[in-house]
Amino acid sequence: MSKVLAKAREAREASLKLANVPEKTRNSALAQVAISIVKNKGKILEANAKDVQAAELLHKQKKISWSFLQRLKLNEDKVGNISRMVGSVAKMEDSIGKTVYALQMNDGLELYKVTCPIGVIGSVFEARPDVLPQVSSLCLKSANAIILKGGSEAKNTNRAFYGLIRRETENAGIPNGWIQMIEGREEVKELLKLSDKIDLLLPRGSKEFITYIQENTRIPVLGHAEGICHVYVDAHADLKQAIDVSYDAKVQYPAVCNAAETLLVHSNIAAEFLPKIAEMYRKAGVEMRGDEKTMKILPWIKRATEADWKTEYLDLIISIKIVGSVDEAVDHVNKYGSKHTDSIITNDRKTAMRFLTGVDSSSVMLNASTRFSDGYRYGLGAEVGISTGKIHARGPVGLEGLTTTKYYVIGKGHKVADYIGPKAKMFTHKPLHKKWSEK
Amino acid sequence: MSKVLAKAREAREASLKLANVPEKTRNSALAQVAISIVKNKGKILEANAKDVQAAELLHKQKKISWSFLQRLKLNEDKVGNISRMVGSVAKMEDSIGKTVYALQMNDGLELYKVTCPIGVIGSVFEARPDVLPQVSSLCLKSANAIILKGGSEAKNTNRAFYGLIRRETENAGIPNGWIQMIEGREEVKELLKLSDKIDLLLPRGSKEFITYIQENTRIPVLGHAEGICHVYVDAHADLKQAIDVSYDAKVQYPAVCNAAETLLVHSNIAAEFLPKIAEMYRKAGVEMRGDEKTMKILPWIKRATEADWKTEYLDLIISIKIVGSVDEAVDHVNKYGSKHTDSIITNDRKTAMRFLTGVDSSSVMLNASTRFSDGYRYGLGAEVGISTGKIHARGPVGLEGLTTTKYYVIGKGHKVADYIGPKAKMFTHKPLHKKWSEK
């Protein structure tokens, strides 16, 4: 048996036990991890220093960027934050064991639909040292087993966190083997084949990486490959709001999935609005690429090509297009967007509703920056990911994305034969005002 | 462009419009279909007669079974039932436009999570003439576009229903092209590749067919490949309940996915229970296949092999195994079952809970027949399918399986920059007691 298969089997077996570990045990294990992270910060920083040293060499060779290096680097403060994050997951409301539907099917025959963990989660992520403790905590909180694969540049840091979390949680009564780690591309390839052992994949990384995973596995994948987000400035926009949102959505943090990549502007407001936002973009170092009509107003910018409408720049670049109506804007978003987050700026209610209901994206906004699309800002506590798919979960996903349901039927020897034929008993189908946990 | 791609594009375009068709229009279109089915019953029966004629020939050549032929055959009564079924879908509660979460993020910044259709559903199903009107009605009710592919033996019946439904709904104001039909295996192959046009597949059919689909598409698949359901008779079982449920689960309708295939019996009750149920099974013509221990009690039955524990008979055959504990029963179910439906018969509360929480199946039952696992019996109104997967929907799935959610964010020019840095505004994250539909 391969190492990966052995680990997946161990995780699968642990997951069946973990599903029945009480909330109290899961929470105290998380609290123990939080304490232990602070206690062992010396060892964690030591491991991280090795990763940083190797990464600095790669940076000198121009193989990784400065910001990549900064994200990799831990310090005492960051370790403290990670410990607090784990502690806060322990305090979140339990997402499992909730009765979502209870029905009296007939006298003495009761139905309960109850939330429960999914089973085994596969998490493949980039080289950021905070991801492993975060996703492990969320999985333990929701009683799921997890198989981790982190970016190789954070190898030593990941090993330190993994070792600590596994030791502390297993000592605290969490089933042995609930958390597993694999390394290397070959092991990921193997993992993708284990559709009978792994229930859900949560990949993070580049568009190419997510697409590779989606195309090479039968395991359901939750997440997004890219965020091509739009801001549409309507003819009836408040000019100040239009400028505030268009600027924020592009400039505030351009390297993230919910930053805007394309600005759509109604022709009636373009001559007034575009020179103002262009001046602000210019000062912020934003490169603008416009369609033919835009270039009549801003003749000094670059010409946008068809490829621009389909590109997630993740950088200080924006494409600009003038449209004749909200319908043209909606069509453009549905054709070129990535179903992530799009915003309209308007004071006209009817136009707003056309855009909000017409755009087929996970988040659609009115007079607000696309940058608000985020699990923490949406009040979900912690974010498992942002889904641009429509199955299971859509948009920013909290703990409920790690949760499924199970039906319990409680009878007294009930048989279906009694509900068939000329003397058939009738189902009562009355709502039951009882919780499964009260049984 | 291929015909299938053209149809999928048309469906995708229609789905964007259909998402905003009011409930009233969708319901009156469904009511119109129900009326028209009765009006056109002559034409429908004529088309069906052609299918039946061809099928009778196949039956004589022993290529299809008698029960297959019976299921294919329509009559006036059955057409009336189909019409009533469509009418009842019109009267179901709307599953879309519901506010599931509303939050004040900050002054003037509001978040709504609202249920909405998934988009385009692909439905591939066996030769039963009632499936096409049923699945089309459920899709229209939930504002989804649909691409249909039915069993070729019902070709003429399917064409008659498809033509009628398309004509009546488009006349009633449903967007042109919302319903599409394809025929032939080559077209299915093409359909499976259109992961950017189709959001969800609902396949029905044999285990081989479902597995083929799961292995050959990136589109999410909802359903089940097989139902290997267990009844476990515990040492503390009520003998009458054990007999009633074991008999019902196997005999009442053996050809369906929620019928039992394996009987697990605790060793303490086996000598008393097995001869009684065996006598009843014998009279009903059930072939029994036992493990070594079972054959000591029932020496006249067949010996079960390893393959029996993994087999969905869909017939009057049952495998029987004696176990030493509830834990052994749970392990057997989790190892050999198909995560569909399993039942324990016991009066011991602690043992019951071990089984209910330990078995990793979509429905787990206490003292009730596995045959109850069904959307109608669970009070879901209509059933889209039964899912043995854990993602999106699990167990019998009603209209909510055709529904996803969308986030709406309503601001007044809010920008994220105000919530960052030393002077950051704080999110209020107060529950909003408002519905999206009241906006």
C-alpha cells in the first residue's frame, strides 16, 4: 500500500470516530493547541527561519517575489495571532448536531435531519504558514478528518505546526490519525485519485493549479480558480460613490481575488466620470486599458484587447469599457466574469434590480466595493474559501461548508407495506418541535 | 457548432432569464401543462403505443423484462396521474427567493443571502414515461433550465411530452429554449463535456451507467450508483419488530434502491430469530445466502461469499451474517454498504445510538424499514433523487437540491479602505430582521 493511501485510510477510519467526539473534547483540544503554539513559539520560529533562509536565496535568484517572502516570514507577533485564531475557533458555535428538519411521519415514526461532518477533507494550499493551523482548526471544530499538503517553501514551518497539532489533539482525546500531512507533487497526484477516501477538496493557489486539480480528480472541489470582478458605473450613479468604489475595488489591495479587474461605464456618465477616476488611478500607478469609446475620452491610455476582458490581473491594471445600458453591462459580466463578485453603482432602483438579479455571480453588490466579499466581513467568523461553483456552497464559505446532513428515522417496527394498497395508512407529515439532541 | 452545444447554449441563455421569472408565471405555466396533458392524452397514448409495440418485440426476444415493459406502458389513468403530479408541483411552496441570512455589516451596509436557481440541469434517465414530466416540472418550479435525455425505448412518449411541455410553457411566458432534449449515446458523451454550460447532472439508471457518468464528467453529479442497505437485528431487538422490518425491507418491493440486501444478526438472538424470518422468506421465495455461523442455524441455505456483501441484488435474494456486537455490525455496514440507508432493530438506547451515529450513511433508522427512505415519505413533496454523496445534498432530495444561494450586498458607496488600518471602522455584524423580497 502506498504511503498516501495508508494515510488516507487512517484519516477515513479516524473520521468515523471523530464524528462522535463531543463538542467539549474538540474545543478543549483546540484550546490546548492554542496554548502549545505560544509555548513552542521558539521551535516554530526556528523551523520558519530555515524556510525563510532558503526562500531568501530563491528571492535573490528572482524565483520568488518580495511579497511572497514577506508572507512566508513569521515573527513572535504573527505566532501570537495564529494562537489567538485557533483559540477563537474553539469559541465558535458548533456547526454539527443541529436539527434542521424534524417531522412526524406517522404515529411513533419520526424523522430528523441533523447536521454532521462531511468526513475527510483534502486541503492543498500555498506557502503561507498561517493556513495549516487555520484549516486544521476549522476541520477539527467541525469534526472532520484532514489531509494537508502545503507549499514546499514552507515545509519546515508546516512540519512544526503539523507535529504540534497532531500531538496535542491526540493527547486531548481526538482519534489517532485524524490529521495527516503529505508532501511533494507525486503525493498530490495520488491523493486526487482517492475519491472513495476523500470527500471534499479545498485547494488554494493559482488559477492554473486549481484548474489542474479540477480536471484531474473525481473528488468534489470547493473554491475558485479566479476572480474577474466588475464595477459597473450606471448613468444614475452618485459620482462620489462611483469614484470611491471604483478606486477602492482596484487600488485598496489589487493582488486578491475580490479586487476589480474591469470597469464598465454607462455612456451618459462616461465623459464626466472617466477623467476624474482616471486621474486618481494615474496617481496610484494604475495602468488603464480602454475600449475604443473609452479612448475617445482618455486618448492617452492603452487600448484594451479581447484578452483583457478575460484577464485577472491581480495587479494595478484595469480594463475599461463604455456600455449603452445596464443590460449590456449584465451581458458583459455574465460572458467574461468568473461568477465571483460584481458591483453596480446607481441610485435608480429598477436599474439596480436588473443588475443584481441578472448577474449570475456568487456575490452581487449595489454601491459597495467588491472587496467586501469575504467570510469575515460577511460575519461567517472564519472562511473556508470562496466558492464560484453553485453546488454545496457559493460565495464566501464558513464552517457550514465543512458540514453535511444525515437523516435519522425512529420507528417502532414500522413497515412500508402498511402504507401501500387499499387499506394504506396515511402519512401525517406534521412538523415535530423536538431536536435530535433532546432524544 | 454541434447540435448539443447549441442546445446547451440556448438553455444557458434561457436560464439567466428564467431566474427572474416570477413565481406566478412559473406556476401558471405548470398549471397550463397539467391541463394540456389531459387534453392531449390521445396523442400521448398514441406515441406511447408505438414505444410499447417496439418494446413488446424486444420482450419476445428476451432483451427486456416483463416489468420493464409494464413500466413503459401508459394508460388513461396513468396520464391522469401525471397531469395531477404536474398540477401539484405548481402548488408547492416556492424554493427560490428565500432570505436565509441577513446581516447589517455596518451603517447602511447590508448583506442578504438569498436562495436562487442553480442554472442548467442535465437529466439523464431510464425509459419511464413519467420521469420527463416530473423532472421538467420540478426544474421549472425552481426556475432552472433543463436538458433532457431519456431512455431510447420511451423515445416517442418522451418526444410527445417534451413537445407539449415546451410549447405550453413558452406560450405561458417562460423564456424560449429553457427546456431541451437530446437523444442517443453520442449526444450524452458530448453533454458530459460541457462543464461550463451545465451546472448539475441528475442521472438515473443502473450502477454501471451512473459510474460511467461519474467517471466521465467534471460536472457535479447528484444521485446514487447503488443501494446496498442493511438491517441489523440486535440482541435487544423486539422479535416481532425484527421480523416485520426484515421482511418488509426485503420483500415489499425488492427491485428498488432502498430495499435491504444484507441482514446482520446478533449472535445472542440468531438461534431464536433466524428460523422464524427464514420460514417467512422461504414462503415469499427469497433466496438466502448465509455466512458460516448462519449456516449452522439454517443448514439448508446457500453459502455467502465475499462478493455477496458487496452486491445489490435488486431481487428476492438476501445475504445473512451473524455478528458479535453492534460495533461489528457498524464496521460491516461502513465497509460494504453504499452509504444509502441502514436500520437497526433494538430496544436498547445505548446500542441504538452507537449504530445511528456510527453508520456513515445518508439515512440511518431505528426500528423502521429501510423502504421508508424516500422523498415523498420524508415530507419533501417531490423527489429529485436520493444522494449518497455528502456534498450539496444527502439522502432523499427535494426542490432544495435544485437550489443554491446568492449574496447581495447593498451599500451607499462603502469602501473597504475605511475598515483597514489604525482608524478602521468596525463591522457591527448585527442580524437584520428584513427579507430580501421586502427590499
